[in-house]
Amino acid sequence: MAIDAQILTVYDGGLAATVQVIGKSDGQAGQEVNVVKVDVSELTPPCDSVAIEEIAYDVDGGLVTLSWDDVTPRPFAYLKGNDSMDYRRVGRLTNLADPASRSGDVLLSTVDFEGNGAYTILLKMRKKFV
């Protein structure tokens, strides 16, 4: 009763990073709750946070919520179906939580994920340094 998840680093350079997150249910209903999918301390070079430039996704069998890690996680995207969102023209999607309480990481949760559910999410990000 789990989701088999993989995190693939597509690109990790000086100011940018692209990560692909893939998850597939093992055949039984199960959920992921606030699982770290982008750990900013593991990027090269490590950064304090990231700003989302683009999200491309294919979610089947439930809903995926992306959140900023904080004392109380702050959702910023609800993904279902197949689509993409480009935030570059609006100045990127940025974590505005108090820097003292946030880690800068990106979390993923699944909601009502079915036994045959799967997701593929591509996150294009700009690294932010203090």
C-alpha cells in the first residue's frame, strides 16, 4: 500500500535546476503526505530556496498537491490531469513564508490516490540565495 516514487535531476547548474518526479501506485490505494521532492540543500550549489518557473505534469488517479515546506506546509499548486503552467511572465512562483520558519524545500502530497494512480511532474526552478 504505497507509491513507488523516483526523483530524477534533469539539470542542476549555478542558478537553475530541473527535477522530474515520478510516482506510481503499487496497485493498492495509498497516499504520500508532505514528502520532500526538492531538497534545496542537496542542489549543486546548495541554495536557500527555489522559485518555480514552470510545472508540467501528468497526474492520473487522484490529486497531487505541491507545497512549500514550513512549520505548516503552504500549498502552491494542485495538479490533476495533464497540463503545464508557466510562471516566468509573472515573475516566478516564490515562497513568501518567513525565512526563519521555512526550509526552502518543495513537498508533495497525494489526495484520493487510487490503486492504479500515477504521476509525472517536471519542475523547472530558479535557485535563490540569501
